[in-house]
Amino acid sequence: MLGINSNINSLVAQQNLTSSGSALSQAITRLSSGKRINSAADDAAGLAISNIMQTQINGLNQGVSNSNDGTSMTQTASSGLSSLTSSLQRIRELATQASNGSMTADDRAALQQEVNQQVAEVNRIASQTTYNGMNLLNGSMGNVSFQVGANVGQTISLNLSQNMSAANLGTGLVQAGNTLGTYSNLALASDGNAASTGSEITSVTASMDSAGNIKYTDQSGNDITSNTAVVTASGIDTTSLTAGGSVSTSGLELATDGSAYTEAAITAINVISDGNGGFTYTDQNNQALSSDVVTTLGFSTSAGSVTSGAESAAQSLSVTIKDANGNSEDSVTSQINALNTPDSVAKIDITTQSGANMAMESIDNALNSLNNLQATIGAAQNRFSAIGTTQQAQATDLSTAQSSIQDANFAQETANLSKAQVLQQAGISVLAQANSQPQQILKLLQ
């Protein structure tokens, strides 16, 4: 039917022209942006997945950057530790030289001058080894956490709480067999006739457990009990050891060998380290004495070295001799001298031969601390390197997956563009013809 109120052909042509125009616009947008998804309308699910992947990619890339920063920090710390090691090795070399019996007091004094300079250099390195304004070797960093992954909790921790200054290096327990100190000038103040009897004790073994308790046994492995004579220390509540400080004992047992105890029996008590945190005791003739120091020491041990504690100074030592019935009879008193343990690097004194020997032990302890920290830092560097390689590969794989979802297929979009352009041109031409049809009806009225 011919009519002029409704031009159906024109309406159809307009609809198709609109569709081809939308297709043309979409093809142009995708080709110009390079992306298949430019808005949620293009692919809502694909856009959400792509955004999640982008979050992971960004996190992984930043984690790689953080790992590189961690590598730089640990390299700086490692360089500082290497410099510290060189200074400590030189101090030990000087201490070894000073321990030689051919050195005079003036020679050792001259060597001490260089030791003082090297100690100052140790302190300088510990205080000036910094990264991004943070000091790495003075213990202020504590436990450092590096965010190396894309998500919360994906971190690496590095303990930089060790203070590498001279005052904090070198302390620890002495080697086995070293005489730590002597209780001397003992005098018997008798208030009765004591005749202590008991089984013969020829040797005493001291051992320490993980809780800091010292146990003493005789040559047969029997526990030493309080049936023997007892030594107590006046004015001491606790016994403790400061790294680089002094040792104080609050109890000591004297073994009896079945003979009467006399005034001349003991004039000095030597304290000897067993190298494991325990001590043995001998008299002035190097005869072993039974001993029972204190139930619990005020410090904890780890790998044979003192890690913490507080110093407790004794005023005097009181030795009480008991008879066979356990009654107190005689007593001996003496001042307690501080025991010699390796001091910190800051207090090294090689002006004497004994001081030089102790300095070598202090330096060995210090080098052991440095070696442990260098091993920890080296392991962290290897982890940073491995993490960087792994996460770069993960980021690449995620980028590939994201590209398949989000990026435009240029071959396909180019074909779509050509198709839309042809349809646009054809649609415009057909619409013009459809719009001219009502004009043809006018000819019927002529």
C-alpha cells in the first residue's frame, strides 16, 4: 500500500544505519585505545577480572622494586660489617703481638695506641653505616619487615637489632680451662674443734642446663650434696653475669677427705671455667674442691655464650665448716674478687700479657657475632634475588592472561571497521532513496 504518513522503508533504513554507526564507533574506539573492553558495557565480567589481575600485577611489580630496595639495604649493611671485620682482625693481630713474652711494657703501650684508634673506627662504622637515613648497625632498626609480595603478609623479616658498637662486641664466656679468679687471703676463725669426715672427693664436674642451673658431681658421677662443708657469700641475693662484666658466687662447698680440717688447709680458692658456663674450684695446691654455686643464675645461655644478665657484686665470702652431725663449728672469711671474663671490644687493654690474651678472646667473640649477622644478611640477599626473579615471571604470566581478556584484536577490529564503513555508506544511500519514495506519490495527483 502506498502512503505518505508512514515511510516504513525509511524507518528500516534508519534503524540499520544506527546499528552500523554503533559498530563503526565501537571499532574506532577499540582501534584507537587498543583495548577490547573500554567500559563495563563492553564486558562487565571481563572488566572485573581484568582489574583484579591488574591489581596483582601492580603488587608484584612493586614487590620486585621493594626486593631491590632490600638488596641495596643489605648490601650497605654487609659492606659495613666487612669494614668492621677488617678493624677487628687488625685489633686481634695487635693483641697476638702484645701477648708475646718478648714485648716490653713500652711496646705494648704503643700497640695499645693503635688498638684505641681501631676501636674508634669500629664505633664510627657502627654509627655511620646508614641507608635512607636509617642506621643499620647500631641496633635501632630492630626487626625489619620487607613487603615483597602483592598481598598482606607476604613479607621477609630481617633482624638488625644487634648493636655492632665496640661496647657491645666481644663479651661472652671464657674458654675451658681458664682461671677466672681467686678467693685468696683466707683465714680460719675457729670457734670450736671441727673434725669433718666424709668420702674422698678428688674431682668436681660442673654443668649448666638451658635454664641456667649449675649441677655439680664428683669423680664417680654422684651429685654433691650439702652434707659437706658449705660456703656462703654474705650480702648476695642473686648470682648473675653481665656480658663483659664480673661473676659473683653465692655458695661454695668444700669437700672433706676424712681428715681433720685445719687452719692451714685452704688459703686460696681458684675458680676455673669449663667453657660451658660452669666452673670448677681448686685450692692453693690445685686440689679440686666440691662446689654448689647457686640454684639458678641470673642469666640465660645460648650456644655457650652469655646473652643477658645483671652484675651482682659480693662483699665477702664466708666458709662454714660442719662436723659429722651437720653442726656449724668453724668459719673462714675473705673478700671476693671479680672474676676475669672477656670484656667488650671498647675495654680491650693489651698493655699486659694477660690483657692481650683476654683481648684475643674478646675479638673472637666479636668476630663470631659479625659472622652470624653477615650470614643472616647474605641469606636475605639471596632471598631478595630469588623473589625478584619469581615475581617478575608471575607478573609476566598475569599480563599475558590479562591481555587475552582486555586487549583488542586488531585484525578482527580492522575488519569490523571496514564492514561498518561499508554498511554506513550503503545505509545512507538507501535512506536517501527511501525518503524519496513519498515524492513519487505526488505524480499520481498530476
